[in-house]
Amino acid sequence: MKAPLTAPPITPPRLAIPWYIHPAAAPQDWAWLAAQEVSFAVLNVHNGPGGDEDPYYPQAVARLRRIRLLGYVTLAYGHRRTAEVIREIRAWQRLYHVDGIMFDEVPSTTGTVRRCRQYAGVARDAGVSLLAANPGVFPSPAHLELFDVTSVFEGTAEAYAGFRHPAWARRVPPARLWHLVHTGAPGQLPALRLAAARHGAGHLFATDRHLPNPWLGPPTAVSDQLAAGHPADR
């Protein structure tokens, strides 16, 4: 008698975290991040690399050297000049020696593939080997081909309940797909991780933080424990 067929185990997504909190605002959260096993973290100093004048970031970033760090660069949905984009990429490389770049506000309609190819081209020409993108929705297959990792969902936990993985995207390796889920109840976060795995995401950040900026550190329960001087769960 043949053994019954069983579904293959679901691989949980790796933590990939937008990290937009200033080191002086929550040094304990930065120490927490340095101890995590993450796929990558996206640094955002001031809607980009900022300038040379911030005295806190260089030392804080140096403590994250075991983590793959990506620098944040917005594309303003295709309205930024490529010259501005390349300047910010080079500033990230010069100031923080990042491992890659994450493009935010990426245009995702079919007619914007050529524009995205230009942005990806200047990044690759600058030596960016790990290029992530955040359109926040599933773009066209042609867009996905331009980037190493793409955030195909950014939104609330309530909206995530209705998320559907397109049939064509089931052929895309999970390592190339990233989900960003905010405004979840604290007790809901484990279930969101399981849902992300079932939706084919290889990378996830799920948090109970909410708009206007849900990416200001780890989930609030973790931050609260750290602020109180207690070790937080990994």
C-alpha cells in the first residue's frame, strides 16, 4: 500500500524589516536589531541617506555589520530624475557602505516598465548587487524581473486578509517576494507569519504599529519590553 500523500512543510518567511527609527530615539531597539537573524534591513535616515551631519548613524550602523543593510531611495512613482537617484545611491555607498538598495514608491503599471528599467540600470551600473523594490502591490512580471526582491503587499492586516497571490506568480521563488503588514493586533502577528508563508512570501515584516509610519522599530510589545529594561523575545 502506498503511503498517503502529505503536503510539503511550509517554510516560514525570513524577517526583512524597514528600519526607519533614529538611533537616538530608541538605542535599545537598535541593539535588539543587531541581535536578530534577518534577511535584510532597510535603513532610512531622512527619506534617503541624509547628509554628513548626523552624529548618531555612523556608529549605530557599524554595530549592524552582521546584517545585510539596504539603503532607502524613493522613486516617487517614477517622477524622480535618474541623476537624483544615482546621487542618493552613491551617498548610501559612501556614508554607510550598504549591501544594497531598496527602491520605494515604485511605479507598477505595465506602461512603467521602461522607466523602472532605467532606475534598475543606474543602480546596477553603480555596483548594486542586491536591489529590492517596493511597489506595495503585485506589479507585472516584467517589473519583477528587474529586482532581486519585490514587496508585493504593503498594507494593514485587515487588507491582508483579502490578499490573493496571482496564479502566474506561483512560479516566482519565495525568496524574491516580500510582504509588509502593519496595524495588526499584537496576538495576530504569529498568524500573519503563517499566512505570509502560505501566500508564497520568502520575506515578511508584520507589526502592530500603524500609520503614519508603522516602520519605527520592532512591534510595540518588543519596544515596550526593551524600554523597561527587560530582554525581549527574539
